[in-house]
Amino acid sequence: MNADELLKRHLELVLEANKTTNITAIDSWDDGMKLHVEDSLVGLPELEAAPAGPFADIGSGAGYPGIPLAVMTGREALLVDSVKKKARLLESFVQELGLENVAISDERIEDASRQFRGRFSAVTARALSKLSVLMELAQPLLAPGGHLICYKARMEEEELVHALSLQKRLGYRVKSDRTIDADDRIRRIIVLEKVGEPALKLPRHVGYAQKRPL
């Protein structure tokens, strides 16, 4: 299958699986193409601009944006989702699509970062958590110079200001910030580059990033 066929087949598999397992709130083909497939590819230029090497997609869910990005770039990818049922479905999707460049981890992000510390040239995250939390969770996974690529919708200024205040402490700098307004949808792609090591030991205990945010 070519890239376009793979993207469509992936969506078919997601919609079929969703009939018996709740992996996405989207249940129509048109919405799936727009809100999953096309939305995942919004960040393609940012991943192509990242240093060469594998990337990790954290909180991958139904495989968005990880699978479309892996299909389009050919990069090795690790899809991380700690919900075992979702991870098993991801494995079945990858096998059905024949994606030899994609692997699955069903560990919590903090545990995966201990196993794969410093392994990735990029980390992607879509509709997962606040920007400051993503910065903390991704830091140990990234290689020096690696890019954290965050897909954000409408983001309060307070969230952005707080995240930017943590740049030095977490060893980042903003690389790019792009907003796309299409079909009455706002999508913002924020990229942070890992420029140093954090001022605290990461990862913290599982769940601390969300329960005890910096």
C-alpha cells in the first residue's frame, strides 16, 4: 500500500475497532479524516525539520499523530500508551498495516523514559496535557538537540506563560510556534528544543507531573 492507502486503512481499522472498544470519540469517516488524519499531518513539517532519527509519540491513543507521521516520514517510531487495551489495538493496527518502522510501548511515560532515555530526536504529543507537563514528560526521552512537538488547540495565555517560565529549569528553548486556522479549527504547533539537562532529576515518580506540577 502507498502512503495514502495506509492512512485510509488505518482509519478504517480505528473506526471498526471503535465499535467494540472506545478508543476515540470520533465515529464517522469524514470526521476521522479531518480531525485525526489531516490534523495529525499538520505537524509533519515540524517533524521533518527535527534532527534525523527516531521519534516517540506519547499518549498515542488510536495512533494519532504517530502512525500518520511514521508513514509519511519513514522514521522509526515508538507509540507510547499505558492503557493496555489501546496498546494491544495499536499493535494490531501496526501489524495489519505492515509498518516495520513502528513499535509499541504499554508503559507509563515515566517508565518508558527510563528504558529509552535520550533515544529520540523528536517527541510528539497531541491532546494529552498542559504544555508544562509535556515538557517534563518528554525531557528524558529526548536526545540533546531533540525537538518536543506539541499539538495544542485553543490554549490559555496563562498555560503558555507558565510553560515558558520553565524553559531554563527543564533545559529547553522555544524553536518555533505556528498557528493554523482551517475549517473553523485552530491548531497550534509549538516546538521546544532540548538544549540542556534539567535542573531536577527526571523522570519523577509516575503521575507526579500531573498531580504535582512544576
